Amino acid sequence: MYELMVIIDHKEVFIIIEKTEQVKILVEALQFIKKFSGKTIIIKYGGSAMKNAELKKTFVEDIAFMNLVGINVIVVHGGGHSINKMLKKLSIEPKFFNGLRITDEETMEVVEMVLAGSVNKGIVNDIQLQGVDALGLCGKDGDLLDAKKKIIEGKDLGFVGEVINVKTSLLKDILKNSIIPVIAPIGKDNLGNTYNINADDVASAISKSLNAEKLVFLTDVSGVFSNINDHTTLISEMNVDQALSYIGDGIITNGMIPKVKCCVEAIQNGVNTVHIIDGRVEHSLLLEIFTPHGIGTMFIK
Amino acid sequence: MYELMVIIDHKEVFIIIEKTEQVKILVEALQFIKKFSGKTIIIKYGGSAMKNAELKKTFVEDIAFMNLVGINVIVVHGGGHSINKMLKKLSIEPKFFNGLRITDEETMEVVEMVLAGSVNKGIVNDIQLQGVDALGLCGKDGDLLDAKKKIIEGKDLGFVGEVINVKTSLLKDILKNSIIPVIAPIGKDNLGNTYNINADDVASAISKSLNAEKLVFLTDVSGVFSNINDHTTLISEMNVDQALSYIGDGIITNGMIPKVKCCVEAIQNGVNTVHIIDGRVEHSLLLEIFTPHGIGTMFIK
Amino acid sequence: MYELMVIIDHKEVFIIIEKTEQVKILVEALQFIKKFSGKTIIIKYGGSAMKNAELKKTFVEDIAFMNLVGINVIVVHGGGHSINKMLKKLSIEPKFFNGLRITDEETMEVVEMVLAGSVNKGIVNDIQLQGVDALGLCGKDGDLLDAKKKIIEGKDLGFVGEVINVKTSLLKDILKNSIIPVIAPIGKDNLGNTYNINADDVASAISKSLNAEKLVFLTDVSGVFSNINDHTTLISEMNVDQALSYIGDGIITNGMIPKVKCCVEAIQNGVNTVHIIDGRVEHSLLLEIFTPHGIGTMFIK
Amino acid sequence: MYELMVIIDHKEVFIIIEKTEQVKILVEALQFIKKFSGKTIIIKYGGSAMKNAELKKTFVEDIAFMNLVGINVIVVHGGGHSINKMLKKLSIEPKFFNGLRITDEETMEVVEMVLAGSVNKGIVNDIQLQGVDALGLCGKDGDLLDAKKKIIEGKDLGFVGEVINVKTSLLKDILKNSIIPVIAPIGKDNLGNTYNINADDVASAISKSLNAEKLVFLTDVSGVFSNINDHTTLISEMNVDQALSYIGDGIITNGMIPKVKCCVEAIQNGVNTVHIIDGRVEHSLLLEIFTPHGIGTMFIK
Amino acid sequence: MYELMVIIDHKEVFIIIEKTEQVKILVEALQFIKKFSGKTIIIKYGGSAMKNAELKKTFVEDIAFMNLVGINVIVVHGGGHSINKMLKKLSIEPKFFNGLRITDEETMEVVEMVLAGSVNKGIVNDIQLQGVDALGLCGKDGDLLDAKKKIIEGKDLGFVGEVINVKTSLLKDILKNSIIPVIAPIGKDNLGNTYNINADDVASAISKSLNAEKLVFLTDVSGVFSNINDHTTLISEMNVDQALSYIGDGIITNGMIPKVKCCVEAIQNGVNTVHIIDGRVEHSLLLEIFTPHGIGTMFIK
Amino acid sequence: MYELMVIIDHKEVFIIIEKTEQVKILVEALQFIKKFSGKTIIIKYGGSAMKNAELKKTFVEDIAFMNLVGINVIVVHGGGHSINKMLKKLSIEPKFFNGLRITDEETMEVVEMVLAGSVNKGIVNDIQLQGVDALGLCGKDGDLLDAKKKIIEGKDLGFVGEVINVKTSLLKDILKNSIIPVIAPIGKDNLGNTYNINADDVASAISKSLNAEKLVFLTDVSGVFSNINDHTTLISEMNVDQALSYIGDGIITNGMIPKVKCCVEAIQNGVNTVHIIDGRVEHSLLLEIFTPHGIGTMFIK
């Protein structure tokens, strides 16, 4: 069809072709709307997509689209970049162990304040400007996320936690009213302690507790490659067995290993599909969910 | 953006441009989804769009799309062509007066059988094949349409009727369950008489009784032209006063007069906008409702 | 009590006796109203009861009575007589194999048009005139009846089908609103094909899917006789074992065999009682359901 | 029709005629069921109908019938006879003024005990034995009847009261669950005092507060006569103006005057029809409500 | 804290201390409100607490408090004292066997009249005066208590019954509307017979059928003592095993044995805790349920 | 009663007196529970009560108590102290005009982060630890608070705003689920700007939009005094007219003027009573709302 366009340039004809193209795309989207309407999709939002103004705008447009076509969308966000900026202003040096932030009491206060106060409310505001409703929550609100201290390789990292329970009834009530929960990855325990939790883990825990249709990680990579140096080797789809053998065979390496393991574990606990997509591409969510070919790597059972 | 395509032909780049185009169209559609989700739109379905197999398919795709994005869609259909074919097979000669079918008892039986039995169930089946729910009704079902004999210029045309009441509670119950009512233009009175009613009038009566957001006539013309001989003179939008003065000034003529009057009257009785669009164009509904420019003539207050 | 009436003829006394009779009958009816209120009863409507004007009237009065005393009534109708009349008008010769109509595409169109368009809407209209609500459906509406081609003794009879699924949620929604579903025995498959299905089979399939209290066949016989030539040998009640042995022993013969087998199978699949009654008797439904002695043959477990 | 019975005596024919009679009566009842289903009817129950075992049985059968065909029935009962019997056993002499019981504290205790404890629970039990639900209430239960002392001709009769408020929300909740409220005519005030109230007045107050369809007084007379000495002069129906002029003209006299005034006042306050019927006739309620001619006097607007 | 009060007597300071005391008590009550809000507690009301005017008043205040803080309260009352008084007035001599009233027909009528008519309505009225809603019921109302004759040691005591079924749906409907059911211990069977049932047994049967949180017996003793002659030996809490061994060891004796057995059986059938408390103490219910130490004997699993 | 305590010291007697005292206080609380159950009370939380650990604990106990006895509680909090501490850490100097914080973009970010991230989530966590549910919100969540820039005496203070709309439907949905909304005084406009709003004004705006029963300001004063130097001159109650004349007469002065004006305006806009109470007193809320004498100043109509 595009080939024709080289030849014809009379404006009126051109518009008709464009219109045909428009409806073709809407009709293609129709099959995905049918498939996912009424289903629950958790989006882990982080990385470049949270920093670039244009990407932020296309992200909330995508979220609004999903909400309007009847998908129960839940957003879980990170915010390490903003935390580091605030720590720096406060002359507190960020410390990490195995990629996890060592979180003493002073740092925990900054983490909560930045995630639940700045980043969370910013995302809520951007979604509301699209004309759909969002509600910002952290794990303390309505008893959402019970957590406990997470010990990594025998090391106590302070107030670093892991999810031990998700109050799904609260999320279901919010979703039933067509409101989008936007969740900061902060947990608490019965003694009133606050915990800093990895946002990927929160997204995964929520997906599993709701038996979600999809869990989508918006990342700063295009997906998983069979040869990390050759960008033509993107793996569009892999099942759990393949994923594990790719790790075993050293095809999936380094920082991608925990992310892929997180995907595999979500599948094994009842999530239907998990996606790693490129948050640096505008409207990557729409492309992955509502177009036939998708853009990243999808994990299936 | 299309200009670029002439220059580049490397397939990979091409796909990215196409994807960008896809999301641009979905995002444009988003604003119309927001605007019309939860609203009620009545479609008068007739003419070529009911005869051509491809047009029939794109019509039900459009209807399914509207249903899935939360619009309350009601379809009112005609079927004169099918009636005439059946009358011919039965060696009954169709007779008309002022464009209205003279309907004796024998003809009435054929009209009802063809509209409520063949045409109606065919449309219902086609919509169901799209994976959304439709329910075929005529005015007898659940007391939907009360009618009385219509006298035209003092002439009794037999069982030709006009709507005197619409049972909106029935339609609202059906719509609340996300089911699409598909309505054959057959009415009845309290004595048990059956009436053949003009489908435009039924669509208009239902729109008015529900204070619908939109009433859309799928026709065999592109819309209303200021100069009927010059297809570049399509009037995209007109208000009630303009419509009446166009009729007064002889700009709108002949067969278009009753249709435009029907549009004007619907607006005057609480319908927000009324559209005359070209049913001969594939996906004309999607184009009119979900793209920025529309394709036909829209009447406003 | 009636004996007294011979002796007394003074009008005033006569009226009091009549009134006593009236309440005696209403009070007798009370026990059956108590028993069946809130229960689901499927009526297969066909034969003479559909042709004679007086019988048609008493039928819809009975249906309205059942609806008003809280019974969930579903009507499944046939219409072979009307189909044959229309085929004759169209010069199409009806063909049968083992009592089943061989249904080519042209015939299928006529069958659907007559059943879903004429007969169905006529019954709906008659019920509505009694002041209670009815909704005409065929198997296409709201995905009601999934069907597949039925092969009889290795012979392909064209578009003759059998029911493979009933969408009970649709029927329950309609019944919950105190509306009577009136069902034309037309099915469809996932490819969009239309099927002509035996109305007895549709009534039976629906009864089984709803675990109905009763399935009643309105027929042109008085019931099952132990001696077909002696009308004093009507069997008022038989259980499944008796029915099967009557068939085995040659007491039930010919055309009655498939009907009795259909009754037996319904009982075996969860219907509480199945009745074969005489549709040629006025108010046969009221007599069978609301009076102590009944008039036909009742099958029990 | 009955004349024929003298001639024919073959048993089989006889049964068919009887069956025809049965359905005729059921079908006649149908029109009244249609008319009153969903409406509210208050029955004042008293007099002979409460004393005779057979009449008590037919009364509760009638009440059950009304409940089962969807009528919201409320029973208000008296019990003067039982009170007098108990007072006699306790050697307390009943005293009356203008037909109203002078009610000192000791008498009030007996009245409440007999009405709310014996009579009320007996009626509830009899209705429950018919298989429908009843709930016994007095004016204290759930704040049903606010009352105040009633002064008659300047005379203080002790704890004789009149209704000043009915808690209709309680009655509506009970009726919504298809339960029959059975009400003893006992009221209370905000200080905790108990009042003996005339049952006719309680029935009337409740009817008015609910804008009831019907208020029926079961009495020990056949209705209102234009000549009290000639039992052929029963007035079947009268409107408010007629009733008042019959009183003015001395046609309605003595004890009938307050009863007719009570009927008139109910009509004037929103009750649709009020009936005085003969509780000494078995099934008088069924006869009055579900047969074409009725048996007593009906008051209309 | 109280020691301080000896020293300070300046009024202003005194008030602050009093206020501090007030909030301390409310905050202590808070933990019990949290624990029991939404739970079901059955109170057996009888003995001195029903006779003394001041105790009656504090009882209904306690009941109102429980209702207002969200507890589902059910009151089951006795009334032997009032029955005996009425029997005496009627010159009927009360007769007992093993502490159970021998109940002939005449006595049964008096029992029902007094319990369901006088005592029940008196309690309802007192609760209503506290501004919360109560509904008086006996076992006949809404089919609440199915009973059968109870044979004690082979002896027929007349209309003495035991509970064989509780209609919990009725109680749940009433409780859902925040209304307090007040229940007279009268049962009925399917033949219409009325039975006099021990109120302890009715309270226990209802508690078991609802898997109640608590069953509380208001009695004329302080609780269970390990040495009946030494009032410092009150046993505050005992489990089922202890209770049974106390009976076996002769520590619990005489009239306390059936009461303790009744408690044990309730625990064994799903009631969480059962309490024997002293109805002679003002506000004994509040003290037992909303203060840390309680006042009687609590049975646990 | 307390006088007795000096004399008696036998422990057992003492306990009984204490218990009597306990129930007296609970019964007194009962009247207030009755009065306010089901009503909506807004608490403005700020000042010392937010800083002192013990006061924080008694505050959330009071909030939990109110929630458990059926009051719809909404908490609006300030946090100026925490903001100033964070600004200081970030070396940003707080600037004020007429007591309002001049809020440039950098300050706004800190204000939002501290209020919506630290303070809000801390309060939510403390309430959750009491076993009742709370949800932290700012004006962005679910479109709660529409705001616009507030100009004070012609001066632009930056992102200082005032409330122009409250989305009451969101608050009602949350309260219906027995969840306590905890609200940070942050608003937004349709362009996405964030505003710092005075917490008193937010509490007042919400109270007015909900026609609240009560608005309570927890402050660092005991209430309003007729002579500010004499603490025995606390005014317990004043109506709107009195309040305005006290201001006119110079009895209410300085910083108390805007607070009293805010109270008056709330009363004039439909709030039933407004209270200024001393947040420095433990359990000041319980004392004011559930004890007979109260502790601060109450404004009435």
C-alpha cells in the first residue's frame, strides 16, 4: 500500500489512503481490545520513560487508552534517579549492595518522601490530566503491602524489604470504580516499620496475587537478545523452559538475569504473560499491547 | 511524514515509521473514545452497506469497536431491497405512494417476516461473530414500539405506521448488560395490529426518547452538498437554522429534504448531533466517529 | 354438589353455589401455585394449538397466568405448517427424511424467516396483549444456541442441526425481569452457519441446561396409551424404567417412540417432570399444572 | 351451562365440563391477579371470621393466595371477644363508653397480652401453616405505631389511643421480603406508655400512610343496604359523595355510620378502594377480590 | 492515680483527673469494640435483672451500647416469674417436674400470652426508648423456631418442647438492618402445636446455629465458684475439659450442673465463648464485655 | 463519689467503685455515640499534637474510636514544622507573607514531598496500626481538590492556592467502605500546576462540601477566651452573631481572628458545629466529642 504513495501525490487521494490506513489500524487494535478488555494488566514504570517529558506524556496517553477500553491497569513505579538527586541535595551518599540500596533510617525517610510524595503524585497528576482517574498509594495505604526485612546473602541492608502480603480487596475495589491505582514501592510491617522494596518485586507480587493477565516491565533495553551485541537477535517470545535454559547456557547474562528470573517466577505463579519492553520508544505500551507484532520480549508458560 | 517514505526503503526503518503511524492513530482515537464512552449512539443501517459483503463486514467491525470502547450502540435497520426480492418471488407487486410502501395485510406479513426474520437475525449473527453480544428485536418484543396508522396526505396506505411510544426501560436494561439491540422497524398497537414503519423514523424516535448523544444515518450519499453537481462542496457541519434556510433557499432539494428534516427534528428533540454519512465507504462509522475530520455531514444545535 | 343443582333452580341460590365452586377451584389452584412459584417450566408449543384461533388465545392466557403467579416460563415453538405454506407459495417442494426436513440453503432461509420472523413475533404479540412481557429470540440472539450439523443414519440433511450449548445466563437475566423468552428453534455455529433444529430437541436441551422443574410438550395426542385403540387406557404417570419397558414391550410404538425417548432423556438429565399433553383441549396447560388430576401423561424419575 | 348437567350423567363427560369450569374460573381470576399483583392491600380481620374454625382456615388460605400471586398483604386484627373472655377469667369487668373500651392500667396489660400474645401469634401460626411467611408485630416493634391518648367527647378513657405516625419503612422492608405483617392494634408514645387502639383505625391509618390499593374490612354484615330490612338492597358500590348523602339522608344509620365514615376518610386520604365484606362467608376475600361480581360494598372516589 | 486524689482537692485539677480517667476507660473500651464490632452476641435475659426497675434500665442501656458499636445483639428472654403471677390470678396452680414447668393446654395459652404478649413487648418498648430498633418475635414468627415435644426421663410434660431448627436467614435479615431481635422462647411444630421451651436452650440453639461469638447468661449468681461457700473463689475462666472435670469432681453441683453443661455444649458446637454473669449488678453486660477484667465466669474452648 | 475513696482502701470495694465509674463513663459516651453515629466529622490535625509521640498515639486512638462507633471521620493535616526542617536541610530559607508561605517552584516541590510523602503516610501508618483502615490522599488523587492561585492583598505568593472544588463522590465512596481519608492540603489546576493550600481552608472547604456534622480544629490553644490573660474565661460555646461581635468588640484579637472567621464561615455554609480544641491535651478529641462537658470552644449557628 505504501508503494502507491510514491506515485500519487494529489492531496485528495492521499487523504483517502490515509483514512483507509487509519481504520485498518483501529480494526487491528479491535482484536486486542476484545482480548484484554476486563483483564488486569500491571505496568512497572521506570527508567528513561520517567525522565523524558515526551515519553512521560505518551506513557500516560497509553495508560488512559488502556483504561478507556476497559482494561484494569495498575501502575507500579520506581524512582531511583529522583531519590539519588534528593540524597545528593541533602549531602547523603547513596550506598548499594548487589544493586540494592542500603537503606538506613535517614535514607528511608528520603526514599518514602520522594517516591510516595513527589514521583507518585506527579504520575497521578499526569494521568488525571488525560481525563481518567488515578489514585496514588503506597503500601501503607489501606494496609496494601505487608513487608518484612529482606536479607541478601546474609547481609542486613537496613530497611530493605520484600512483600509478604498484598491486600487485593483494596485494589479490586479501586479498579471496579475504573480508577487506576498508582503504587509507590513502600511497604510496612505490623510494628510500624517502613520498608524500601524493589519496584519490580512489588509489580510481580501484585501480578501474582491478582492472577493478572499481563505484567509489563518498561525498561531501558529493547528486550532480550540471543546475542547481546547484535540488535537483530531480539527474542520476541520465550517460554519458561527456554528462559531457564538461556540463563543456563549463558545467553542471558548479568543484569538481565534477575529480571528474567522475575518474569519466569511471575509466569509460574499464575500471571498469563510477562513482557520486557523498551520504555525509550514512544507509545511502547500501545505498540506492544494493541498492534500485531509487538516490540519487546514476551514470556509465556 | 509520508514524504519520507519515498526516500527510505530499508525495511526495518519502514516498520518503525509504520508503528509510529499506528500509535498516532490510536492516540487520536483516544480523544474520541474519552468523549463518547458511556454515551448512547443510534445507527440507522441501510442501503448499499447492507448489500455488499465487504461493507457488511466492516460495518459490524465498527459496531463491535464502538461496543468495546464503552459506547451504548443501538442499530436500527431497513431492508427494502430484501422485501422487494421476496415480494417478487411471491409474485406480489410492490406499490408505493410518496416513497412509502403501500402495505396491505399480505404485504405486511412479508415485510415482518423478511425484516424481523431474515435481515434482523442476519445482522445479529454477523455482530455475534465479532465476539460481542447482540439481541434482535422488533417493536413487538417486550412492548418496544407502540405505533398507530400513519395517514399521508389524507391517504390510507394500509399497515403503514408511526411510532407513538418507545419502551426505553427495555433498551436501557439491554444496554446495561453491554448487549447491542438490533431493531427491525415493525410496530404494533393495542389491538394486535402490526405496522410497517420507516426505519429512519424509528431510529429518530428512539434517539429522541433516549436523549442520545448521536444519531447516524448510513446512506448511499456522501452527505449534503451546497452544489449537488460539485462533489467538492460537501457541507461538513450545519446547525438547525442553516439547515432550514438551505431548504428554504432550494440548496437542499428533492429526496434529501425529508432526511434533513428528520435530522433537524431529532436535534430539536434532544439528540446532541445527527450525521449523514456514506455507507458505501468501508469503515465509514469509525472514520466519522473516531478520526478528527469525519467524512459526512454533521447536524448540530 | 352438582347433584343438588338439578333440584334447585332459584337463581340467587344458584349464584352462591357457583361462588363456592369458584373459591374451591382457586383454593385447589393455590397448592400448585405454592409448589411451582419461582420454578422454571419450559413449554414446547406446536401442532393444532398454534393453528386454531381459540386455542391460541387460551394458550397465551395460560402462559400469562403462569407468569403472574411467579413461574419462570419459557416457550419454545415449532411452525412446520407455516413453513410448508410459505415453501408452497415459493414453489419449493418440502423434502423429508425420517420425519426431519431436508434443509438446503434456500429452504433454510425460508425456515428462519418464517419461524423467527412470522411465527415467533406472532406469539410474542399475543402474549404481550395479555399484559405480560415476552421477548422473541432465536439461537443467534445473544449467542443463545450453539449448534452443529446433525447426521441422521449417515445422511447429511443440509442445515439440520442439534444443540451443543445453551447460554443459560441470557435466559436467566430475561426471566429475572419477569419476561417470557419465546424461542424459535434456529441455531448457529462459529462460522456463521444457520441451522434448523427440531423444536422438541431445543425445548429439551434448554430444560436440561436449566435443571427445569417441568418440560411440557403440547401435542396433538391426549398422552400415552397402553392400548392405542382404547382411549380409556391413558397412562397418567410413568417413571423412566416403565417408559423404557413400554417401548421394549411394543406398547409405545411408532411416532411416539422418539417423543417418549426425549422425555426419558430429559428426566435423566435433571428435569424434574416431563409432560405430554393434548394441545387440542382449551387451557390444557392450566388443567395439567393447576388442577389436581391433570389431563395427559407425566414422566417422573 | 349447568342446565346441561341435568341431562348428561355419563361420568367422563361430566369431568370435562367440570374441567372447563375450572379453567374458566382460573382465567377470570387472571384479570384480577394482573390488576393487583405488586399492589398493597390491608385486611382488617375481626368478628365471626376470627372465631369459627372453618372460617379461620379459609381466611388464611385466601391470605396465602394473595401473597403468592404477588400482592403485598397486611393483616390488622382485633380481638375484643378474647379480651373479654380473659377479663372475665380475671374477674375484671369490661367497661365501655360509646363503644370504646375504658382502659385502665390493669385492663391495658390484659389487652396487650391477649392481642399481641395470644391472638396475634395464633394468626401468624395459621398463616405459616399455609406455607407462606408472616411476622407478628404490635405498634412497639421497630417503632411501628406512634400514638397519643384519644379524648372522646371530653372524656378520658384511660389508655385508649389514636395513631399519630406509622413507620412505613419497616412495613416496606418486610413486604419486600414477601412476608405478611400481622399487626396487633397496640401503640406507644415517647414516654413508654402503651395504648389500646381501635383496629379499624389502625388499618385505616396504615392504608393511608402507604397509599394502599385496597383496604378491606371483614365484618359481620353483608355490606351496606339501602333498606336495612330488605337483604336484596345491598349497595355494591358507592362513591364518597353518595356515602355522605346516604348518611345525611338517614339511609346509613347507627353502628354503620362510623364504619362508613372511616371508609370515606380512607378514600379521601389516598386509598384507592375500601370494601366492607361479610366475614361470615367462607373465602369472602377471594370472592371479593378475584371474582367478577364481588360480594360486599365497595367505596370508590 | 487515685492516691493523688487524697492530696489534691482544688476543683479544677480534680476535673482534669476525672477527664483523664474518662478517656482511659473509653480507650480501654476501644480494644473490645474493635474485637466485637460486626460479631454476633446472644444474651439470655432473665432473673432479677428483669424484675428490678433500675437493673432493667441499665440492661437496655447496655444493649443499646452494643448495638451502636456495631455488635449484632440478639436477646432471648425468660419470664417464669410473670407467668406464675398470671397463673395465680387465674387460679391455676403451677406444676413442675425436675425444674421444668408441666404445661397443659390451658397453661400453654397463659405461657404464650405472658411471654410473647407482655414480657416480650415490654422489653422491646424499653429498648426502643433508648433510640435503637428492636423487633419482638416468638418461634412462630417467620417460621423462626421449629420444635418438638421434649420427653424428660420418660415423662410427658405436655407442651414442653425443644428446638429442632432455627431459621437463621430471618435473624440475619433483621440484624443486617441494625435491628435487635428480642425472642420469646415459644416454638411450634408442623401441625400447629405450640411449645414452651426453656429460654437457656433457645439462646443456646440460636447461638450454635449462628456460630455466635458469644453467648451470655444473665443470672442471679456471680458465676461459678470453686468453693460455693467462699465468694473469693470465683473461677474467671475455664475451658471445656476443666468444666467437665469440675462436674466430675463435685466442685460444680446441683442447679449449676445443667447450666454449665449448656455452656460446654454451646462451645462444642461452634460458639466462641460463653459467659455466666451476675444480672444483679448494674451494667453487668458492659462490665463483662467492654472492660479488661470482666465480672463473671467465661467458658472457652 | 471520689471523696469516699480517701476513706476506703479495701481493694475489693475499690474495684467495684472503679467498675461503677467505668460503666458510668461508657453510658455517658453512649448518648454521644447515638448522636454522631453515621455523621461526618472533619478533623484538622496540626500543631503540637503532630509532634509529641504520646499525643500522636492518643490522637490515632481517638480517630479509631470514632471510626469504630460508626462516625465518618476525615483527617486533614498540616505539617509546617516538617516542611521547615526539610527546607533547612536543603538550605532553602522559608519566606512568609501575612503568615502564608511564599511558595516558589522549588519550595512547592519540597512542600508536596514532605506533606504528601512523609507526614501523610506517617499518619496513615499510625492509624492502620490501630486496626482500622486509612487512605492517604492529596488533592491530585482522583481529582479530589481543584484549586487556583490565591492572591493575598494583591500579592502573588507563587504556588499558594485556594480550593475551588471538592470531588465529594470520591470521599463518599471511601467513607462508605469504613476507610478514613487522610488528606494532605495540596491542590492542582487543569494545567497540571500544583498548589500549597492552607490546611484550615482545605478542612473547611471539605466540611462545607459535605455539609458535615462537625469540623474540629486541633490547635495549640485551649479555645477562645473572653480575656486572653485569664484562663478561667474560656468561652465554651458561641453562636455566629456572638463570634462576629466579639471580633468587632476587640475581644477576639490577632491570630485568632482568621481562625474564628473560618469557623463562622463554615457554620454559615452548612456545617452544624465547629470546634477549636486544645491538641496539647491527651485524647482531646474523645473528651470534646464523647464526654458531657467538652474542653474547648464550640461554634454553633
